[in-house]
Amino acid sequence: MKSKFLCIAAILLAISTAAAAQARIDKYCQVRVGNPDYVLYLKNSSAKISLGEKRELFAPRDTAMVSQLKKVNSLTTETDVLNYMSSLGWSVVNIHAIANKWEVIYFKKQFDAAEFVR
């Protein structure tokens, strides 16, 4: 009798834990670092983050997150961008160069679906 009760209790616990689990979603962003004037690349390099054009696809409930991400625009080197984004929990997906003028870095982070407006 005890083993039946423990088995049922374990099953109910597993079901309730699974039901309480949040749905996870991946979000991406792009950071471009460089300067269109290659001769001045080292002196005037800058970073520019893109969260996408369609705001409804990247609409966090916490607007402080967007403010944190926009701080990337004040950085000037790839290393600073990588270190800063890593400190926010973002991982690099891909890096590539465009015409020796820009480095484009793609980042990914997993969130709870509840953190975003649907």
C-alpha cells in the first residue's frame, strides 16, 4: 500500500513540476563594429546594436533590458562588445566581416516566454 501511495505521489509531483515549467524562447541580436572609413578604423570605430526592425518580435516586459543592450552603442572594440554581451548572458552565434570595414557579431540568449509581450 505504501509503495502504491509513493508511486502516485511521485507521478503527481512530476506532473506538477512539468506544468509549472516556463516555456523557453531564443532571442537574437546583431552588433556591427567598425567604421566605413577603413583608414580611420582604429581611431573612429564604433558599435551599433540591432534588435530587429519589427518591435513586436523583440518586446521585453522589462524595458531596462533594452537600455542595457543599447549601452553597446558606446563601445568601440569587438573585445569590449564580446565581454559586455557575455556579462549580460548572451552567447556568440556567428561573427563575420563585411568588406574589411565592419565586423558583424550575432548573439543569442534564451529567455522565459513570460519575459516578453506576446
